[in-house]
Amino acid sequence: MRCPTITELPPAPSAKTGWPWTEESQKLADAMPEGRPWPRISIVTPFYDQGSFLEETIRSVLLQGYPNLEYIIIDCGSTDNSKEIIKKYEKWLAYRVSEKDKGQSDAINKGFKHAAGEILGWINSDDLLMPSALNVVGKTLGRGRRAAWMIGSSELIEESGESIRIRRPGVINMKCFIDWADGDTWFAQQSTFFTKSMMDRAGLLDATLHMSMDLDLWIRMYRISRPIVINGVLSKYRFHANAKCLINLDAIRPEISRVLRKNRVRGNFIKEVRSGIQRFKEYLKKRIPGVYGKLKEIRTFFSRKSAL
């Protein structure tokens, strides 16, 4: 499918402006500069009760101006207004389903199993693709590369969309994964894409993982081939009070340890994971105090409920 133009999509709410509400990516020619057809890119969005962010995510994918997009949406049984939003855009969806699943990893795997693209990626329903991101992805991974993957930069944003800073990938090596929870070596899943050949060799996400399934996949891919790393910003990564990675901070520690053990990645990772989680909490407290305060309120509430 060629991406629709902004005039073909439902109109944006009156209070919304800018990308991806009133702005769109440049429309690409039907063929790449060297004359070959653009590779098909399959993007999967899993979600559950994310009506407040979902439409913005959908528009950021559809308004890429890309000539060969396959967009797949997996609803994990939402009960909010998400279904109404999906109906507005369903004519541009290659596949969608609404049913309960075994978690986010299982939902993403469902999408990948239906994907026919040469290049794959997933974008969660509270994050965004940047304008013309798929142009960069198609050019980078569509040049006859087989088992390949790429990593770009991501703009970290607050719930309101206000920019926090740019997260750029550093040196990617095995130590990067050992130090993953340190806060200095992780790279954004939202800006990571890979070929279908790479996924065929590395395998799908581990559906038993709920917080660190991307780390597990990156380690497996790294052992097949080194990633292509670019500085270009390909996505926006939203930090908000209900984000799973923030609400479940304490659950990240044992799961990262499990991933490193499973993949036989050596290092004093237990100590490093604990230190990294604490540094991340300090980062939230200092850089995003609103989110950190809300997070404390949520955890206090559930602690009291558990004591009743």
C-alpha cells in the first residue's frame, strides 16, 4: 500500500497541530533512486486501552509518504475508545485483530506472523515515528541486505509531547547489553528495524518476557550480524505515568538478569542491573519530576490496596 496523504485521512481534531496532525512526510517516488522498487516495510502496533495516544501513533505511521507500507494493528482486548479510533483508519490497515493475548510480546509476534514485508519493526501505541523515517529505513535496509538490522536515534518526550532530549545509540557490542540497565548503553526499540531474513534466523520475541523482550532479541540478532548505526532521529519515545516500563521498574531487574543468563552473556550483571535501575529512578526524579511523582502515587496506592 502507498501511504495516504493528509487530505485522504480523517481530519485532525481542531486542537491538534503539527506532526502528524496537520503535517505529513514528503511523498516518495514509486521507485528508489536507482530504479528498484521500494522494499515493503511491515510495521506492527500492539496496544491495550491506549485511546489517548493511539491516533497520533497511527497517523505517524500512515503519513510517512512511503510507497510500500504494510500496517498491522493488534488490539489486546481494549475497553476504551480505541476501537472507535481504529474504525476511522481501518481502510489503510493490512490486518487488525482485537482479542486477548498472553502479553505484549505475544501480540507483537501475532503481527509479525501476518507480515509480508521485507523489513519489519514495531511501534508501540504511545510512541511515534518521525517524518520520513521509513524513507531512511527503506534506503538503509533495502539494498539487497539479507540478515541485517539498523538502529537510529530517538527523541524522548513527555506525556504532553514536549521534548526531553535526544537518545543516540552508542557503540554496540556485547558490553552494551551487559550494561543495558545502567542507563548509558540502551538504544531505543522505536528506532530499531530489521529485515525479515534477520527475524527468520533470530526468531520471534520470547513471549514469556514482558519488559526486556527487545533486549533478548537484540542479543540474538547481534550474534548473527552487527547492526547498522545511524544518528538520524527516527522516532519519538514517550515517557508518561502509565508507561509499562515506569510502572514496573522493579520487575525489570530480574527479567534483564534472566535474559542475560538465558543468552549466556557474561559479566557482573546482577550488580550492574541493580545499579542501573537506581540510576534510572534518579534520572526520572531529576529530569521528569511530574512522571516520577505520579509513579510514586500509583505505587503507594497499590501498596495500600495490597495491605487491606
